[in-house]
Amino acid sequence: MADRVPTLRQVVLDAEDARALAEFYRQLLGFDIRPGDPDDWVVLLDPEGRPRLAFQQVPRLPPPTWPAGPRPQMLHLDLTVETRAELDEQHERAISLGARLLADQADDPEEPLRVYADPAGHPFCLFVSPPG
């Protein structure tokens, strides 16, 4: 029994509008919303049907003041693409879906990246990480 460890099921993000935030990430990541979920608890499933992200409704959620300030981020998501061209393409998608650009280091020669806030204010990173 000592060799067994828990399995990470999903990451849960709080949101004042759980369904709307789930829809943002559904479109950004190409996941599906689990059928039958209520508006205050929404789970996104990957293409294989595994839970990946969940969104829990809360009455009030002041957004983090990234990168510094009175409300630090407690967690963020790292999303990767394989090329700089894909980074630029996904940047346009993220912005069109309602993300807000917080930092742009796309010209970094070692690790091009951009930091965004999702519509609820949660920071997330999108960066180039070639496979392997």
C-alpha cells in the first residue's frame, strides 16, 4: 500500500460565473463540458472523456493583482504550443475569447511566452515548449 499515491483528477478554479469561465476554457482548449452539470459546478472533459478542469461558483472573487499587489495569485495554468507561430496564433484566439494580456515575452529566444488573465482574472501562461 505504501507505493500507492492519489490520482490528480482535475484542477478547480473559483469563479463568479462558473459556466461562463468554463465556456472560455472549453473554447480555448477544445474540451467538452460534462453534460448535466449545474451552473455552479462545471467540469471540462478532455477528448478522451477525462475530467481536466472544473469551475466552482463563488459569490465574490476579487481577481489577483498579478504580478504583485495585495491579492497574489494562488495558482496558474501553464499551456504550451510547439512553435512561435503557434504562440502567435493562440494569442489571437485567447484574446478573441476574452483573455487579457498581462505580460509579453514572446521574443525571448529561450522560452517565448505570454501571460494572460482569463475573463475571471486568473492568470495563465502560454509558452513555446517543443515536444520531447
